[in-house]
Amino acid sequence: MEIFINGLLIARGEVVVVNERFGIRVTDVIDPMEIIRQKAME
């Protein structure tokens, strides 16, 4: 699963179920410099 904030990719994760509730386990946080590059390309 890809996690976006304001249209920018900030992390990747996987869906998990804990006590019959859904959540997201973050597995990879995008490098801040890559986020800045994404923003510059808008």
C-alpha cells in the first residue's frame, strides 16, 4: 500500500488486522529528499 499526503508519496506499508481492526504497518519511509523532488516536479 502506498501512503500519500497532499498528493505526495511519503511511505509504503501493508494492511494488517489487529483485534478485528484494520491498520497499516509502515514498511518503508520515503527519503525526504525524494519528497522534495516530487514537490518540485508539480
